[in-house]
Amino acid sequence: MIRKYRRGIGCILKNQRGWAYIDVIVAITILSIALTALAGTLIMLTKTRSASDHRTMAIRIIQSQFNDLQRKNHPKNDTRWTEISTEVQNIIDSANAPSGPGNVSLNFLVSVTRIPDGDDPSQIPSPGLQGVRMTVSWNGNNGQEQIAMSDYFFTSEANFSGGLNYVSIKVQ
């Protein structure tokens, strides 16, 4: 009996020999599909992180400029409200310097404008305030992107120093 049993297992294994190769091919195919999907997910995560880093840098540039303006005490409608500080220009230059894979530069473009008082005096929060709007734009993964923020600062005509920190964020 034992002999017949052993002979039976040998026959079963002999008939199963070709299936082992098919099992390996199927396993490799499934593994390659899974790895391809994983690689696609990693590429998407990298692009998302890159876009987030660009927005973070743009907001850092605007906050640094607003912090610098808050320390200043310029007269109302003075042209110095629209000048980019040296500290902020250094941040812009370092962000625009080629770096990273492929030496890609971000090409941040920065504009600072005074917010006009308008024709209606009731729209002006206070005569001692100067409104400033700053826009940072760059070529991102989805084409031209920009972030714009506005803030009102007390001028030298006001008897108070410091900003109101009214911020309007517009992400395009």
C-alpha cells in the first residue's frame, strides 16, 4: 500500500510540472501591474508636493514683504509702499535660482501696488491707512498660477504704528 501511495504522488507531481511555470508568470504579471500603479501614485504625489511648495514660497514672500512694511512708517501714497525690501528680494532670488532635479527655476514674478482710496470716502477704513496689494505669480504644473494678498497699514499720518492684518487671499 505504501508503495502505491508513493507512486500516486509521483504521478500527481509529474502531471503538475507545467503549472508551476504558469503560476510564476501570473504572479509576475500581477506584481508588475501593482508596481506600475504604485509608481503612478508616487509621481502624482510628487507633483502635488511641488505645487504646494510653490504656494508656500509665494505666501512666504508676501508675508515677509508685509512684515517689512509693518515695521516702516511711510507717509500715505508714498512710492516706498511699493518697493520690495532687500530681505524679500533675497528670498525671491533664492527661489528663482536654478536648483533641484533638472536645475528648474521657479521664476516668481512679484508686483506690489497701492490700493487706491476710491471715490467713496466711506470705503476707506481710515484716512491714516495705506492699502497695499501684493501678487506673486509663477509657472506651475498647471500653467500660470498666482497668489494675491492685500493688507492695510497705518501711515506716518496716523498716530499708531503696525498693520491691521486684513488679508484677502485669492488663489488662481
